[in-house]
Amino acid sequence: MNKAVSTDLFTAWQRPKTLVRGLKVSILVGSVLLLINQGPQIYQGSYPALWQIFLTYLVPFLVSTISSALSEVHHAKTLDLS
């Protein structure tokens, strides 16, 4: 089996490459979502609650990192079968 590919979800999720990719996606998608959902409020000079901003960035990060880790685990198991 390829040692660079993990069959353990938590190990795959902790890989620096996965976390960095998730951070990049979170910054891009989170910023777009923040502008779409809170743009008018920000434009008027008031700001959303910090928990709303936090969740706006957290959700894309989690979706990206979990899907990357699941894909890696699936790929590793597929390699084991062949």
C-alpha cells in the first residue's frame, strides 16, 4: 500500500495538504458567502455577529477537509483491493 495515502479518516484529515487546501477553500468560499449573506448589512455599516462570520468560514473548511479525507480513504481502500 502507498504510505502517502491513509485508510484512517482522522489521519487523512490531519494531513497538512488537506488542511491547507481546506483553508484556501474556506477563505475563498467563506468570503463569497459572507458577501452574499451579509453584504447589505456590512454595506450599511453594521456588522454581523462574530459567530455568524465564524460559521460562514467554518462550514466550507469542514466540507472541504472532510470530503478530501473521505476521498483519500476511499482511494486507499480501492488500491488495497487491486
